Amino acid sequence: MNGTSSAPTASSPTHRRPTLRGRILMWWQTTAEITDLTRDHERERRVRAEAAVRLAPNPGGIADLFRR
């Protein structure tokens, strides 16, 4: 063994510039994570509950369709 190996060493460049697809994917993931962390879950529950009441079938609901 003469000490000349072709194995990559720690100084060899292994980092490549991210592709456009990779950058878009990272942007999408971080945006989704930030949105998930900053949204108001309690408000969303209240809005869904109110929508369920408003969209519940009843005689007044048919009249509301024609009023809009």
C-alpha cells in the first residue's frame, strides 16, 4: 500500500447547490410548518362549530338560500 487511496476525505467537497425543486420543496415545508405553528386552533374550532350550526338542515335554512 503506497498511501494513495481514492476514498473521499473530509476535505473533499460533498455539498452541492440545491436544485430548484429542492429549494421549492424546502420553502413549501417551512411555510407549512410556520403556518401550522402560528394559526389559532381555538378560533378554527369556533368557526367550524358555527358553520355546522348554520349549515344544519332546517326549514329556515332553505329560506336563507333564497335570501342571498
